[in-house]
Amino acid sequence: MIFLAEHYDYWRAGHILSVIAWMAGLLYLPRLFIYHYGAKKGGELEETLILQEQRLLRVIMNPAFVLTWVFGILLVFSNAGRAGGWEIFLSWAWISKFTLITIMTLLHHYFAIVRKKLAQGERPLSQTKWRFINELPALLAVFIVLIAVVWIR
């Protein structure tokens, strides 16, 4: 744990960079879904959107998601080492943060499922509902960052 604690700033830098990439994808993919609803089934635009959605998920979002979790776990172990124990994670702020991160992860997986359905010609939910869902990653990020910066010391 000493090694992890000594390299805390590197883990934090990696975590921040991977979160930025993951958030970019989480904010953009539902926007592509909205455009998908306006595309003619089987048309050129739909084919382009299917390809863009697939590449965004596989090339940017999935690797960024995995790296976010890897660096986040390294930070958890580093924090436990720096604080002298695991008790720090029992505070309401840490539990809230972990809960919101889990919701963000589930949203990522839901987007992956929807991408497959759209590629198969299905249109789950409505365009209006996707406009609402499009805002969820940003809202979650606001609360996660506020907890991490203001309440977790």
C-alpha cells in the first residue's frame, strides 16, 4: 500500500483523464441515439450513425470506462493507505459517491444494450425520453464531483 500511496498523484491524473474521455462518450452517445430516431430506417444516415455509435462505444467509451475504474480502485487503495485505514470509506460522502458511480456504470451498460438494439432496427424508448436521458450523465457528474471536491477530504 505504500507504493500506491506514494504514487497517488499519478493515479489521480490517470483517473481524471480517463473520466474526461468516458464522460465525453456518455454525453455524446445518447445524442447520437436522438439523431438515430430522425434517420430513415435502412438509410445512409442510419448506417453512418450505427457505425459512429459502435466506434464511440468500443474505441473510446469502453477503454475509458475500464481505465476510470482501474485508476479509481488504485485511488481507493491509496487513500486507505494515506488515511491509515478503511474506515474513511464508511462516511456518507464516500458511500454516496460509490452509489452514484455505480449508477453511472449501469447507465454505460444500458447505452451499450440500446446501441445493439438500434443497430438491429429497434427503437427503444422515444426521442423525447432520450433527450431527458441525455442529461443524466452530466447530472450524475455534477453530484460526483461536488462530493469528491467539497465533502471528501
